[in-house]
Amino acid sequence: MGNESYAMMLRLLVALDLALNVDFYAQHPKFASFPSGGRHPKTVFSLCLSKSSDKAFHDSEQDRKVAIWSEARTASTPKEWSGYFHVLALSAVLARPVFSSYPNCQSWTRDFVHGIVYPRLVTFSADPVFLLWSR
């Protein structure tokens, strides 16, 4: 078994990636390619946020950049739950794909978050990291 000795460093690198690439994450390609099944795009975006960032998103009249900045702050806070944007940024930090494994449930949520996420700067040479999580 492993340990959590790199957890804080990974959190800080994820926070940095989110902060340096706010525009990219605010308009992440995953949102453009997902058939939302009648869900409003703002609903899908909101689903991917941590609790505090979702509040910031709604308090800012649904400004995506404000929400991503909030996600960067959340990522740098020890023992805070991560949102889906942290998974997206983790892929970039690790420079390898991340397979987001979401529990099998009858929900459009699973359709969105279950599957492979590629880094911002796509590299196909590395095997994916598998990450099991739920909301």
C-alpha cells in the first residue's frame, strides 16, 4: 500500500494549474462534447464544482472564471473534498490520462464523470491513472 506523502504537493500543483489556466478550465472541452440530455450547461458545470465553488459560482451570477479561481483555492486547502475540476487538473499535473471511475448508478451524472480525462497537453505514451470517486 502507498501513503499520502505527496497529497499536499499534488493539491498545490492542481491549484496552480487551475489558477494558471482559468480560461481553459472555464470552457473545458468536456463540456462542449457532452450530450447533456436536456440538462442546462450551467447545471452540468455546477455539478463539477466543490461545495464552496458552487456557492461562488451562483453568488457571482454564474461566472465560470470565479468558480475556477474558487476551485484553485479549494484544491490548496488540506482535507477539503475535491470536485471534478480537480480531476481534470490532476491529469495535466501528472501529464497522463486519468480514468475517473464513478460508481454505477442510473444517473446522467455518471455519464459525465465516468471515463477517461486527457491532460491539457495531450500525451498518449503513459497508461492512465485510475481514480475511484463519488460526489
